[in-house]
Amino acid sequence: MFSRQRKARVLFGLSDIILTTLAFEAAYRTRAILQLEHNFFLTLERKALVLGVALLGWVLLGIWLEVYDKLDSAHPVVILRDTARQCVYGALGLVVFEYLVRLDLSRFFLLLFATLAWVFLVIFRLTAGRVVGVIRREFAAPHYVMVVGTGERALRMARDLEASSNYGVKLRGFLSERPDGAPAQILLESMYKVYPVADLPTVLQEHVVDEIVFAVGSESLAELEEVFLLCDEEGVRTRVAVDFFPHVNSTVSLDRFGSTPLLTFSAAPYDEIRLLVKRLTDVAIAAAGLVVLAPFMIMIALAIRLSSPGPVIFRQVRCGLNGRRFLFYKFRSMCENAEELKSGLAHLNTKETVFKIPDDPRLTPLGRYLRKFSVDEWPQLWNVLRGDMSLVGPRPAVPSEVDRYKRWQRRRLRMRPGLTCLWAVSGRDNVDFETWMKMDMQYIDNWSLALDWKILIQTIPRVLTGHGAS
């Protein structure tokens, strides 16, 4: 049943393709018939190329901005704002594409195209909830669900099912796993009959039931084995609500090891395909970065060697994925005996758990600039290439800091550490430690490839301006 929400997102994406195509054609024909100073004409091949790039850009932007997840329930102001952002970013993308492939697109055409696309999309999206509701009600067969259980867990599930009525989901009623003490009816938004679970064969014969959700305590599941077998024989899909497990941050999935089914709880991203794409991106960008920056890194190394005594590269053991130790590299930005001076400066520390001093006196004159513009981090591209780190992820901590973590803070070790992260684009060194940890958890819980790219893009201006660094 929950795949219907995913289908709705696909339909919204298809509507973007259709409406953007109409806006493109309307803008092109309008520009072609206008008697402006310069004639504007695209061959069929170039027109198809520009339209294809525009459609791809609009849909990818819709996914990135998450507009398809809320179109049939969003506030009109949110729809107006998100659609405007999608169209502006899309038009800017076309301008960049034009310069890359050396096309000569009319500026008036691009402006008119973006404007018409915004108008068409806004009109559709403002009425999407009503239209989708009518389509689902009139043309989609209702999806009937029953809930096993009558306690608070079952009632919470039932209310969520009622809230999904726009997606064609219909709550059929309840099945009580306990013959004694169960109510005959339950009143929510509507009145629902409560059947004894022993009556399930009769219920399946007399009523259409597409799915059954078991929302009972873990102690009751073993007693319901016969009910599971009955549903299996009848071909009725069953789901088990597993909110009785105390894994509030985990994603739950069912795996198999040999012939044994395993219920898996993951408190960090586990999608192997997307993680592989993330790793391939890390390798490609890190390798390219090392090649491009190599001449500059040699000059920086010489400058460090000539400006202060000590090694060029600072090496330190850090904690990586799941607590693995690795050797972390930076350009040395402090005096040679910085670690020995640390204890004498502890009273200046402004952070909890980690050691941070504003205007650290151990910084060398050159190191101050290397630190301000994050140039000292460049050698970590080698850590990224080796697989110790990623481009984006929680910053790697030293083991002594990890030893002082609270239990909930240790979850940040479940993601490969990165060169930049969410808190780095939200204030860098100005963010307090507690907020820093919470933002790392926010990154882990909401991780996506699009989020990685958003953080990377937002990192560039902050690094170039040295904003928030100390």
C-alpha cells in the first residue's frame, strides 16, 4: 500500500516532463514569431538536445528540492517557493549548458521558458491534491487493510491508515488477539468492528482484505503463528509493526542469510548501491584533486619548510568508520611542539569534549592562513583516496575525544568521516559541540547523494572566504 505514495511521486515527475515540454514549446514558438532584433532558430537536433537537458534538469531539481514528496499536501506558499527555485535553478543550468556546448540561445526565450514553466507547474501543483484525490477515488480500487491488535500501538497504526485515505487506503477493521476483554467496536474517525482473530477465515471469505498489519507486542507474535500461516496460505500480504524495538533511529529491513530470515536494524545508511556511488565519487574527485593541486601542494610544502622548523605533514591517529583507527594527514599549521603545549593551554579551550582555542597561539603565521582557508586539509584527499575518509561525512575525531563521547554521540562513528560536513557549512568553528554532534546525527539520518552534493557546493564559498574558521 505504501508504494502508492511512491507512485504519486512518479506521476508528479511525469507531469513535470509534460508541462515543462509545453512551456518550452510555447516559449520557442512565441520567440520565433516575435519581430525582435535577432532571429532565433534551433535545428531539430539542437532543439531536442536543449529540451532533453531542460527536462532532465527540471526533474533532477524536483528530486533534489524534494518537491514531489509534498505536492498533494503542501501549503500554497511552499509550492510557490519550491517551484520558483526549481525554475530559476533550471534556467541557470541551461545558461551554463549553453556556454559549455557553445549554443546561442535567446535570453528572452530562456526567460519566457522559465516563466511559463513556473506558471504551468504552479497551476497544476496548486490543484494537484484535489486532482489526485479525485483520480484515486474514481479510478483506483480501494486497498483494504485490517489491523491485528486493539491496544495503543494498534490504534496509532489505524490512525496512520486513516490519514492515508487519499492514497486509496481503507481501514477494514480490527482483529483482537485476545478473546476476552476486547471491545466490540473502536471509534476513530469512523466506527470499526473488532473481530476475534479466530474469525479471520470467515472474515477473509466475506470481505475483501488486501493486507493485514500486526500491531501487537513482541510477546504476542509467537502466539499468532497460526494466523501468519493462514494468511500465507490465503495469499494475504502481512506486515509486522516493529515499533516495540527500542531502535528509534534505525531503518528496518528484512534480509536473508542462507535460509534464515533476518530482521535488520540499521542506524546508519546501508544502501550498498548508493554507498558504492558515493565511494566512486570520492575516488574520482580525490584523484582529480590530487593531480590538479599537486603543484600548489609542492609550493605550500616548501613554504612550510622554510617558514618554521618541523615536518611539512602533520600525522595523527583518528577514528574512522565504526571506530577503525587510521593515520590522518594535514599540512602542519602549528609550531613543532604543539602537542606538548596543549596541556598548558587547556584553560583556553572553548569546546566541550574537543580541544578548540580561538586564535590558537600555537599557529604559525603561515599556518593561520592555511587553517583559515582550509588549505591545511588538502592532504586528506589521500585519506579519501585510500578509503579512510569520504568527501562528505562527520569530521574524524581523535581517540581521546571519542572516549569522552556520550553514548548517543558514538553513532557518528557509523558513517565514514569526511573532509566537510553539515556543521562545516553552518558556521564551522562557531558551532558549539552539542550542536555539532546533533548536526552529524541529522546528516546520518537524512543522508542522500543529493545532500552530499549540496554540502559540497555550499562548502566552496565558505572555504574561499574563510567564513567561520579560526
